[in-house]
Amino acid sequence: DTEVTQTPKHLVMGMTNKKSLKCEQHMGHRAMYWYKQKAKKPPELMFVYSYEKLSINESVPSRFSPECPNSSLLNLHLHALQPEDSALYLCASSQEGIRAGGYEQYFGPGTRLTVT
Amino acid sequence: AQSVTQPDIHITVSEGASLELRCNYSYGATPYLFWYVQSPGQGLQLLLKYFSGDTLVQGIKGFEAEFKRSQSSFNLRKPSVHWSDAAEYFCAVGAGTASKLTFGTGTRLQVTL
């Protein structure tokens, strides 16, 4: 089973709200990723967790706060977002993290976020 | 740093016709190469990957791709396209480790009946 699940599917939030996105995988993967994708654009990497430790932060604003409670779960906490943060947020996982190479990433269906 | 170019923004083919989507990469060593497909509003699905070995790789849904080092290319092919293949296709390269992928800008495939 190569499934990555994400909840919620859709989220509408105001600029003063606090919300969280959730991602889960049960493939035993040890690396998990958050991507942001704007319409008609490729995904942009935001964060990488490898063995439950944050290993890559692509200079993402602090209003996005990732968390990896265990090897199967990845959260993205959102606070004081801007309308330009509206996008599809994708989670992915891969077998190994940045200490190894040659492992493909499996993506979840995404959360469509709208900031009003 | 690695980069990926997908020269074709939009391609239209008739159902049953053959398909080739182009991908060129830039990287000093042997890269890890991937093709992903994305239907509207959905996540990305891995079609196939190249890490090493046989330069012609087979993927899901009848797709194949050929790695050509001399041309820095990894083109995706399908002998007979189905209407359900209409989607956005992304080529991606992973360098050093596959953990950090660089995506091309994507090619939107439209299939006419």
C-alpha cells in the first residue's frame, strides 16, 4: 500500500485563525515532506523531516510551523496566514531521508487551503 | 544546482495516438529521474523512476521513459493514449539524495476523442 492520507481535503480560514493540516502514512517511511503548490505551477518544497527531525526548511515564513509527532504523522500548523498563502498543500513520504539516495516520494491528495 | 526543463507547456493528442513528453535535465552526475502525473485538484502519482541500470524504464498505466545521458533527456512515452490520460505531467530530478526534488514546470496533456 503506497497511500499517504491528508486531512482536511478543503480548509477555509481567516487571517487571524489558527488551523492545522494533518498527514499520515503507514508505509514505514522515515522521511516526510510538505510542499506548497499554486495553480498551474509545480510543487515547491517547504519542509523535510528525516527520522522525525526537521532536516530542511526552505526559508518558509514562521506563520507555517511543521511538527512530526512520530514517524507516521506530519502536521503543519498555520497561524496569521495571508491571502497569498492560498494553495494546495501536499504531503509526501519516502523510504529514507536525506542520509540516503534513490528513493521515490509518494504524495497525498493534498489540502486545498483558502485564506480569506 | 540541478534543473529540469519541460519545453512543452500544453500538448493535445487524439485518443489512440502515440505520446511523447519531453524532459531535459541539468546535473553534473547521474541524476535520479522521475515522472509524476497530477489530475486537477489531486496529488501527484508516481508513473516511473530511473535510478541506474537499464535506460528504458517501464511504469504504470502503460508509460515508459528512456534515459539518454548524451542528450540529458528523460522523455516519457505511451504508444496509445486514452482519454483518462488527460492531466498535468511533471518531470523531476533528485540529486545527491532523492529527498530534494526539483520539478519541471509541467506539461498539460489534453486528449481529444
